[in-house]
Amino acid sequence: SITTKRIASLLYPDPVLTQHHLDLGQKMSEYYFAPLADCLKTICLFKRPVRLGKSTKAIGTTPKISTIYPLNQAQAEIVSKLEVSFNTSQTWLLHGVTGSGKTEVYLSLINKLLIKQPKAQIIVLVPEISLTPQMVGKFTQHFPEIVTTWHSHLSDGERFQAWLKMKQDQPLIVIGSRS
């Protein structure tokens, strides 16, 4: 005979994968010629259940943005050129030596994007995990409360908290290495 038990509580109050995640997984599968199941595992992120600790604080819909440093003429021209491509799928490579002001261009572009799309979520990739704290510090100065990290050295709990933030329909800047 089959016996059943009542469900005491839900581990995840919302679905882990939404239609948006399934659509993204399908696009990843087609773009990278990878099995859909592998792409969905990447999106789902968790190999085992992670217990919820403190609930994630809801982020305000209007991020507090500090003043972005003035740009020089070359930086301003780049920002102008790239700003028009916000709603397109164009890809750009910003190339410059260390200290040439690329980060200020990124900060300015993100500032402009958040003004136009207050619930935008932005990914900033750094080439190495060791550069993440420096970049997080710089971005947090300008965008307090909406910066989170993502890389392979996060604990399961930290990864889950970051993932919960990403699931919200709120502005967010995710900084980390390819993971």
C-alpha cells in the first residue's frame, strides 16, 4: 500500500525555473550547441538543496547612484557611441591598457542604463577572481545596495543568496569571473 505525508513547508517558495529560465536555456543550447539539460543545470546552479538563512532584503526600485566622475573627451565619445546600442544585441569590445579609464566608461554606461531602465540587471565580468574585490569596491562606491558577486569561490549559501537577488525583478549589478 502507498502512504503519503503532508508537506510541512516548501524549500523554495517560488518555482526554481521559470519560463524565462527555460527560454534562456533553449537559447544557450542553440548558441553553444550544448545539450539543453546541461544549460538548465547551469542556470539552476545548485547540485543540492540549500537552506534559506535570513531572507534576502528587497532592493529598492530606484537605486541610489552617486556622481560618476567626469569623463574625458575620448571616454565621452565612447559612451555616446555605445549608449545608442542599449536595446540591441550588438557586441562591443572596449580595449585599453590598465589605467586608461575603461572602468569609468563602464560606470557611466551602467549609470545611463539604470536611468533609462531602472530595473536593469547588468553583468560585469573580470578576468580573474582575484580582481573581483577591487571591482566590487569601485562599483559599490557608485551603486551602493545593488552590487553582488558571482564566482566559483562562493560558498553554497553565498551563491544561493546571490541567485535569489538575481531572481528578483530589481536593479542589480553582478560582478565576477566567468563561472
